[in-house]
Amino acid sequence: MSLDFTAIDFETANGFRGSPCAVGLSKVRGGVIVEEASWLMRPPENHDSFDHHNVRIHGIRPEKVAGLPRFGELFPEIGAFIGGDILAAHNAAFDLGVIRSGLEVSGLPGPAYDYVCTVMLSRRCYSLVSNSLPFAAQEAGVPLVNHHDAAEDARACAGILIDIAARNQANSVAELYLSLGLSIPRQQAFHPAQDALSKATVAALAGGGSAGPARPFRSGWPEEGDNPVPNPDAEPGHPLYGQTVVFTGQLAMPRPEAKMRSAEMGAKPESRVTARTSVLVVGDGFDAGDLRSGRLTGKAKRVLELHERGQSIEVLSEGEFLQMVGGTPGTTLTGAGLPAAGIHLAQQSFPAAALRS
């Protein structure tokens, strides 16, 4: 066996994860990138509006993709490039969700994929205060100049997985996961005419497919609310599963809602930073780059102190958190759980289209 896989990164037009407008892919054979591909595309029909917050991040405007094939028309080429490879992505649940939701709203079936998440692997194998793509790429020694360029982000993801495999003396993805005591997750094949639609697609079809209106900024001390019990049926491979999560700063959603979303994914929300805390979600428009600039809340400064003392703890922007839980700050919870209208690319303050980081 050898270290063979394809790394993938999507950029989306709006707050619905099924609105891809760009994709980058890097094919790895024997631990070396041997081929790359990238496409611009129109998102699926009725889900092709471009949110200006997304545009401000990735720079792709509607006129840039006008007349290009839509995602459903282009997917045969994307799928052919991937072939039977394991997919790697930085926050793989999002990128696999893009494939699923994009195909569902296009009325097309999707193949099964084994996949790995370099956020999860970075958390396991590095000791970083942020496992966002720029931080993980820097740790792996991978250049990342144009973050949010799909091709460059896919290349960085590939480099991170190559580095982590080397550090663990693993000659294949299977060997790496075995050495870490993990199982490679799998997204099953699906057909939208026969199988239940994903939560992201259901929420998008019900609400128009884009992020809801931003909640206005509210001054004052945010209401913490109760700390719900972690969902016992959550997916163990989710990036938040088993984590102890604390929230700080003004979020684009009430904190009780944020806590419910984290608990639904198997996390244990708490109200203050302690020795148990493993993830701190920071509002106020925080971006991972602020860890270097020093624009931090008191809780975030406390996290940096704990990290320097050796506590395994990670800081997430609200955008990264939303990308993980699959939701927009305008939606509400249902009795069945969370509407998973996934988000991509938001680094600005309160209208949240989440930032891939």
C-alpha cells in the first residue's frame, strides 16, 4: 500500500453548502502530488445567488461564472478525477456535504466516498491553538499564500495529510488511521429520488437555500442559558464529538442556540473556561488570524495561557463552528435536531456565512 488519496476543497456562493462555485483537487500518489485540477462553476439552479460576504472572501462574482456549466453538469468530470480515491478535506463533513447537497438539489445520485478530515488529524497530531487551514499548513511546512483559492486550499490539505502520515511513519491512509486507533469514515451512495434528503438540503428547500438575515448586534452580557446534555447518538467522527465547548463574545445567534447545536454533535457545552475546556468558540467577528494580532476576549486570552501551559485546547471562529455544526444563525432548532443548512466563508462580523479556515 502507498499514500494515495485526493484532496478536495469547495468554495460556495452563499450560505447553503449545496451552492458550490469553485472546486480544487489535488491527487496524491505515493505521498506526492502528481496531478491537480480546478473548476469554476455555476451553483445549482435556484441556489445560485451570491452572498456578498462570500464574495468578499473568495472573490468569485456571479459574472465570473456566468455561462459556465452548473455543478450537476460538471460533476461527472469532478467524479472522474476523484475516481475511487479516499477523499481528504479540511473539515471533511463540509466538503462531503457540498457534494451531497449539490447533487441532491440537482436531482442527481451520488457515489459513496471514504474520506478523512485533516482538521481531526491536525487536532490529533499537532498541538495548535487553532487547527484552521493556515495554522495547520504552517505546521506542516506547506505554503498557503492565497487562502480561499480552492486549488491552493486543496493543495495545502494534501500537504497536511502527507506531513501527518510521515510523522506517524504511515505508508497509507489506512495505516495512518490504524496507528491512531481510528476508522476511516464513509459517506454512503445516495439517490435523491429514493433516499431521504440531507438536513442541509431539507433546510435549504424550506428556506430558500441561503443564509438567513443577520441578527443585529446586541450589547450587554450574553445570556448563557442551560448546558444541554451531549447527544448520545451523535457521529463519533464529528470534529466536535466528545469536546468540551465554551462560547465567548457576541455571536450571531443566542448562546443557548449555539450550545444546543454543539450538544447535538456530541459536544459538552459549558459556561466558563476550565481545565476541561477543549474548544473555545469566539464571536465578535473573530478570525483565526486574530490569535496573532491579539484582538481577543478575556476567555480567549485565558485559552492562550492554558495552551502555553500544555492544555490541549483549541480556538474556533464562529464561522468555523457554524461550518462544523451545519447551520445558519437565522435558523431555529426543530424537535428532530438541527437544520443543517451548511455555511461557508464568513469572516466578517455578524451576517454569518461561515469561513472555511
